[in-house]
Amino acid sequence: MEIRIASTADWPGIWPFLREIVAAGETYTWPRDVDEERARQMWLVPPPGRTVVAVDTDGTILGSAKLTANQLGPGDHIANASFMVAPAAAGRGIGRALGLHVLDLARADGYHGMQFNAVVSTNTRAVRLWRSLGFEVVGRIPAGFRHPTAGHVDLLVMYQRL
């Protein structure tokens, strides 16, 4: 597997699993019916942000992540990132590899920390992964997410100093 900067040519490989994950409504605060153009604009971030892809040896895109500043102006020294792994590639270490890669990119870019603003508390695989990579829960928004089967669940704010 290779992790590299994404190009617009990678979008057709990202969109199917991004659409599936968002439509499920279990882990992302995006509208479940987001259209392709809006999703592309939200995921393929402009510089200085970056989007990366994890690509299998056969060229299949297994996952993707985006890295941006969490805030503008005086808050732009803290990074934010989002991650998606194709459901068919789950359990293969793609999320961990993307997480480590993006943390390295954030450090190289001079960010002082990384903050995740909305980790769905029922997304236990993600919470466990981020904790194992050094993130801690620094805040909780009670019932901040409408989960399609679990009802209103908490959103977690997670942070790691870089």
C-alpha cells in the first residue's frame, strides 16, 4: 500500500465509499444525501490543506484523509483531519496508516496540535484508534449526533499535542 497526495483523478475511486459511509449516517456529520459535487468540494481541500489516498498495489483506493487548519487566523496552528476507509478494506490497518501519515504531515507543516471536532461516540473503532495514536477526549457534546439506530449519541472532541 502507498499513501500519497490525492489528485482530482482519484475522485472516482473515493466517491463510492465516501457516499456509502456518509449515506449510512453513523459516523459523519455530513448530510446523508450529500451530492457528488458538494462532497468533492468538501473532501478535496485546496492548499494549504491536503487530501491523501491510500492505494493498493492494484491501484484501488482503500481510504482517504484530509488535513486542514482547524480554525482560521489565530487558531490556524492547530490541525484538523478527517478519515474514511472503504468498508471493503476495513480491518487491514488502513485507518492507522492514514492516521500516522497525516500526523507526520501535520508535524512537518508546523502544526502544534491536531483536533477532531466531532468523533461520534458510538464509532468505537475510531475512538479506540485515535486513543491508541495519542489522542485524548477533551470535550463531549451530549446527544450532539442523531445516529440512525442508536438515537441521539454524544460527539467527542479529541486532541493531541504535536
